[in-house]
Amino acid sequence: MDWARQAAAQGGIISRAQLTEWGMPERTITRMVARGELRMIQQAVFLVRGAPATLTAQLWTAHLSTQGVVGFA
């Protein structure tokens, strides 16, 4: 698995921490944001270009932004 597959599994959402865990340097992340490959949704949480803004993406954003738990009744 690579970071792109992880983002796809998370509804197109990836965090800065996850990207750095995959070995991506901070300067590369900054360039990807500048080129529009990643769009900042929350502080240090990104939507990958081309991924739709779905409910799944919103739930992953909430989880990765807060490290909280997402649950359903």
C-alpha cells in the first residue's frame, strides 16, 4: 500500500502526519498543495485532487483532524 491507496481507502482524505509516515518530505507536501494536487480541508488534512467531497470524506476529515471516533447508531 502507498499513500495514494491509503487516501483512496479514506474517501480521498489524507493527513500531513500520514504523508510524512510514508516518507514524504514537508517541502514535497507544500509543493503538492501549491500545484493543487492536495487541497487543505482542515489544518494538516487534505483532499486529493479529483476525489469527490462526500460524506465519507467529511467523516475521515473529522477523524483525522481530531483523532476522534466516528460511529453510527
